[in-house]
Amino acid sequence: MSADLQRLVGKIVEDEAFARALVADPETALAEAEIEPTVDLLEALEGVDLESLKELAAAFGENQAAV
């Protein structure tokens, strides 16, 4: 997992305000977190709701811990 993706997953899991901002305005939230808002990442976040985002981040976190 890339460093940016690790930071993103960690912030989603640990910071409710960031997760909400990411759902509301992904490009701004990513830029403020100093994570490059790539086209692919923005497309992946398009239309994702808060609960789905948190579940996905938690799953990534569990998978990373298992490595």
C-alpha cells in the first residue's frame, strides 16, 4: 500500500471530521491532508457515502495489519 493510501486510510478511521469532509468535498479534503488528489482517487471517491467509506478503510486497515 502506498504511503498516501496508508495515511488516507488512517485518517478516515481515526478522524470523523476528515471522513465527513472527504465525502462532501474529496478534492479539498485530500489537498488539506496533503494527499495528492489524483484523478483515479477522486473517481473512486465519487458518490461514496460515509459508512461505506469507513467500512472500506477499516477493511484496508485490517488487511494491512495481517501483512
